[in-house]
Amino acid sequence: EKQACLEADIVARQLAEAERDRLFNMSLDLLCVQGFDGHLKQANPAWARALGWSVEELLNRPLIGFVHPEDQAATLQSGSVLASGKSVVEFENRCRCKNGSYRWLSWNSFPLVEHQMIFCVVRDVTERKQAEAEKARMQEHLLESHKLETLGTLAGGITLGVALALTTIWIAVDAPARWSTLALGALLACTAIESHAAALALGVALAARALLIRRWPQPHTAIE
């Protein structure tokens, strides 16, 4: 009876290990066991599919050697946190592929300090990062387009404002008797286009007319 129980335990353990290995090997996520020495101890086939390195190549080099130079300091800092017994979730860095390109990886790591091991569930988030970068570029492009549109509108308003100012000054000198009617039309035009620059220019013209009239008084005539 004891022998039968022992054999049943062995079979159950073997089935559990087979199930674990099947999940490990078939997982779409990058699963690995990392030592506190910075080397991978185990890595599932998803690593080879994502980065192009064989599992043997990944195990034979320190993990930091695959990390993008700009991300190495943060990666080492993350390792220090794990060595203190704290988990690190959603840590992102770039790892080099065998063809020289880089993939963005998001790490969820859980240390087992007494065994000097770290269990990691890693996800390839390259497509998400590329989409975020593209969105940021589009937003920047739209912002620049809006700035150019605003400058164009302002430039148009200034041009019209200068034209109105010159016209009203000419009217003030040449035909002051018609001033009131034409000035009112110019003011309405400023209001219609909602141009602050044009309104400012018209104000300058009004001041110029006042100075001219004080210097060269004109007899009052009826508006035609």
C-alpha cells in the first residue's frame, strides 16, 4: 500500500512538471529565471522568437550585455531593488536583437532572496511604444500646423490693418468731408474680420487725422 501511494505521488509530480513545462514552453510571454549574478538560468522559447538569439546564447552572456546602453543604468538600479527582496513591475527597457535592432520589453520580476533567484514575466511592448511615438509625432505636427495657421491669420490681419490705416490717412488729408462715412465703413470691416491688428491700425489712423486737422483746420462741409 505504501509503495502504491509512493508511485501515485511520483506520477502526480511528473504530471505537474509536464504541465508546468508545457505552459513554460508555449507561453507567448517571455518567461525566465534570473540569478542574482545577472545571468539567465532558464528562458522559454518566446525569447528566441522575440530577439532572435537562441536560448543557449542568452544563457551564456550576462543579461546586461543585451540591454540598450541608454537603459543599462536603470536596469542595474532595478536589479538592486530586486536584490533587496522587493518586486519590480512594469519596468521597461530595450533589449538588442540578434539582427542589431532593439525591442521594448516590460518586466514583472519577483525575487526569491533565499535562493538568489528572480522569476520574471516579460512582455514585448514594442508595437505599443511605436504607436505612442507615432501619436506624439502627430500631436506635434498638429501643434506646429496650428501655430503656422495662427501666424498666417495674424499676418493677414496686419496686412489688412495697414491698408486700412493708409486709406484713412489719405482720406483725412484729401477729403476730410467724407471722413465720417468711410471711417465708419472701415471700422465695420475691422469688426467683421475680427482683426485686432486692423482695429489697432484704424486707431492709429484716427490719431493721425486728429493731428492733421489741428495743424491744417478744414472748413466744415456737409456730407454728400
